[in-house]
Amino acid sequence: MRDAAINLRALPEQRALIDQAAQMLGKNRSDFMLEAACDKAQSVLLDQIFFALDDSKFQQFAALLDAPTSPNPGLERLLSVKAPWATEA
């Protein structure tokens, strides 16, 4: 059961925009806003992940990043396919 309140003020046009989008997804305003806020919060947190390594582990990590890549036919095939949304230049 959700019982923690989150209150905020919005401009009428912001509220109308949110309501329109929520309605298109078959959601109420609260569910739409909570889902959108949680998605953004997770994105922000995932972009800020920090990990610490001692010098030896860091050198190992850097060597792996600097090493040449191994051939990957599946990836090469994927990258050679034109995206359906790409337009001719």
C-alpha cells in the first residue's frame, strides 16, 4: 500500500500535458508521474555508480580496456545492418 505522500506544484499547461500522456497510456496522473520519476531516478543513480580498485586491480582493469578486441562476427553483422529509421543522406 502506498502511503508516502509526494506533493508538487505545476503550471496548468504542465498538468494538462501530464494528464494527456497518462491518459494515452491508460494510467492516472499519480501512477504516470510516479513511474516517470522512478525511471528518471534509476537512470540518474545508474549513471553515478562508483567502484574502487586498488592499484593492482586498476592496472588489470586498464589493461583489459586497452587490449585489442577479439573478432566478433555477430557484432560485426549487427553493426553492418542499416537501422530502419536511418535515412539516406
